[in-house]
Amino acid sequence: MKNYYVMTLFPDMIMQAVSYSIISHAIEDEHIHVEAVNIRDYTHERHGHVDDEPYGGGAGMLMQVQPIYDCCRSIQEKIPGRARVLYMSPRGRRFDQQIAMELSGEDALIFLCGHYEGVDERALQLLSVEELSIGDYVLTGGELPALVIIDAVARLLPGVLKKPVSHEIESFSDGLLEYPQYTRPREFMGMEVPPILLSGDHQKVDEWRQKESLIRTREQRPDLFNEYVRTHPEDRLIWDIIE
């Protein structure tokens, strides 16, 4: 079982989110364990404060190093081995499917969710934190990014998805965006399912799907398409859609 610990000021936000859908089933089936740990429980300040004004001035407040450090150490003490500590930050390395696959091999992960104007830099240094970003924008806290990463990582684990190949045919699994898909009814408001999908010829269906993935990637993510062309020159379907 994989263990994910989320250091946060809003533990209910984490536990509510993981109580639904596939992640909830993964917890029930003991594929993963998710635990939200309240940083405020570790402050030495008698009023429960975990933030203070930044030295040197500036807008907003910073989360203090002591509660974060003590919170993380309490988690690390109950984990065998060394767990990676991930800080959700817009200045971090951009999270993608490759990183999700990398993290899926870890037995335990600790997430640090910042708030206000961020956290005291010493917390990041003392805990050897890795910074990750889910995009070039700023959120009010790190809880949503942490949940995004837990979801993306957990669904790669054996047994989490009922059909093991599900994640292998999704967008980014082979460097391309996913092909369009259809279900009943065959016709809706004059729009029909592509006939090839009704043919029963699995080889032709697979070829159609690969070609549609290439077309969609070229139109929507030319950066990914160009990289795929560079690394897969043997794929003849590339040249079919280029020509």
C-alpha cells in the first residue's frame, strides 16, 4: 500500500476530496492511504498561529518554519525509509505524466501545502523539499495541487483502475493526445459515430485511433507533435497526415 501524507492548514479539504470516486475506492481497497496532517497542531504559539510577517517587509504573511518542520518530522518518524517531501509551488518543476509515473514508484510521499505568501525558506532547506507546480498560475493554497498529484499518481498503481490498460491509452501516455471516443446512441442531432468504429475490424480501428491522436496532437499541441515526430520516425502514419 502506498502512503500519502498531506501537511495542511485545512485537513478537511483533503479528506473530503479523497472520499469520492476512484480515489475513494483505492483507499477502501487499501491500495493507498491518504492522511491529512494539520500543521497548526504543531505550533508552539499559544494562540495557534502558524504565520508571521516577513523580515524585510512586504505584503502578506509567511508560514513559520517551526510548525512545518515539527509536523514533517512527526510524519517521517513513522515512515520506514526516506519519503520525498513535495512542496506545491508555482516556481517548482512542472508536473506532468512522466513525473506522475516516477512518483508512482514511491512507497510514501509527503506533501507540503503552503498558504498566505508562502513558507519560510528554511523549512524547504531543512526538509530537503522538492518543489512541484501544476501550472503557471497562483492559487490560494497548495491543497488543490496536492490533490491533483495524488489523483494522477494513484491511478497509475496496479489495481486502482479496474481495467489495467486504461491509463496506457490516455493522453500523454505515449506522447500524444487521446483520440476521440464515442458511445451510444449511434446518431445524435445528425452527428453519427465514425463508421470505422462499427466495422469490427480491430486493426483498422487501432490505425484510425492512432491517426486521430496524431491529428489532434498536431492541431492542439504542436510541441508534443514535433517531439513525437522526432522520436518516432518509423511511424508511417505521421507522414500520412503530413502529406
